[in-house]
Amino acid sequence: MLVRAPMSSPLTRGFVARLGEARARALLDAAYAQGAAAFPAFELDREAFASELVRRLSDEDDPEAALARTHVDDLFVAVACAHGDPRALAHFERTFMSAIPAAIARVAKDTSVREEVAQRLRLKLFVATDERAAKIADYNGRGPLAGWLRVAAVREALNLQRGARADVDLDDVAQQAPARDPELALVRARHGRDLADAFREAVAALPDDDRTMLRMHYVDGHELEDIGRVFGVHRTTASRWLAKTREKVLEGTRRRVRDLLHGSPSEVESVLRLAQSDLDISLNRVLGTPRSK
């Protein structure tokens, strides 16, 4: 559960100082009133909600504008659940968790997998461990709670099914691609391991949503329409997102290859040409390999 910080906490004092006490308190009171009106049966006190709201707005350049974009009702539900309110938890289960099986049906065909995903989500969302806080605290209200949960469920389904696959030797990522170009074949033989390391690090540095989207496309074979449906965006937006993320991977690989090799510019460029030629195969292999627990 979350610790209920008082309105006098340093974070809240900073928020009040940025907006002025009267304006800050008026905004926080209005947000609480909106949530409480939507869910009058929840037992969530004003200071607990205000503290969590401020925590999510504290890094915003314009906290008032950010608050206006916040899905306050959904955030009220999430905070009440994080505080263990039984009515909020029951509402979450009834309204949000019940939709999970249908939301992941395209990526998890088996009923038992969908049930396992839902159970894992419950544990991660509401049970803290020594290593991490309960994940429901990560919801920031910037998008609908249903959409945030749907993406988390898809990611969990992909991770669960990926974990059941046989391990792939990442050092062979660059070695196993077809060698149509003799020069690239030589580069692969000399620098395949360095390239695999650079590529793996570039993929690992991506945001979670980017990796999930790439995994859906390159490992599980989902079309852009499916990806757009899961993330709540149009197919065209998903296509642009895919292209931009591929470029992120290539740029991250370029940067790491240059740091690793310290070779001649022509040698580095040859390795980078290999990275681009092997991109689709490498994405499939790296994203399809279970991460160590």
C-alpha cells in the first residue's frame, strides 16, 4: 500500500509554491471533489488523493495544464485501489479486469494463458515486493486507465509466452543471417559478437511500449492494425511509430558500435551496414529471447 503523505509534505509544498496556495488548493480540492462524486462509496481521504495527484504532476512544466488533461476519475480509482479500499478493488475487478481476456485474445489464444496473465497482473498491480512497489502506483492519469491496463496485459501475455520458448544464443544473432555479400560475411565473422552486444543493448534501452510493439510485430507476427487496436491508435500512427522505433534501434546500435570498435571509419561503417541489413532478423531473435529473471 502507499504511504499517505500529508498536504504539508515537501512535494506538496513545492506544488503549492509554484501555483500559489489559493490556486493550488482550489485545483486539488476540485479534482478530489470530481473523483469523490464519481465514486462516493470509496473511502479515500482528500489528503491521500491530493498527495498522489501532486506526485504525478510535480515534474510537469505546466502542472495546471497537465491536471486539465488528467483522467481524474480513473486516477481516483487507481489511488483508492493502491490504498486498499475494498470497494475500489471490487470496482476495478468488475470494470477493468473482466475485460482483460478479450483485450489479449489476439496475442494469447489459449484460455489458460489468458487466465494466467490476469492473475499475474493482479499480483503485480496490487502486491508490492522487496524489489518493487505495487504497479498500480505507476498509473499517472495521462491516458484512460483501461488503455493503460490493456497495454500492460498485452506485455504480460507476450512475456509469459516468450518465457516458454527455447533460449536463443544472442552471440549468434548476427552469425545466422544469410550472407549474400562477401564483405558483409567477413565483417560478420570478425565483429558478429560485438554487433550482437550493441544491438541487444540498443533494444534494452527502448521504452517498454516500444519493445512491446516491436515484439508484437517481429516475434508474434501481428499486423499494424492489431498493434494500433491494442495501443488505441490508427494504423497510420502505428506504422510511423514502428519506423521511428526501428530508427532508434539503429541509432543506438551505431553509437554503441563506434564505442566498442574504435576502428577505422570504413570498418565501423561496414559493421553498421551489416546491422541495417540484419535488422529484421536481429529484432526477431533478440525480442524473442527470454530475459533473465
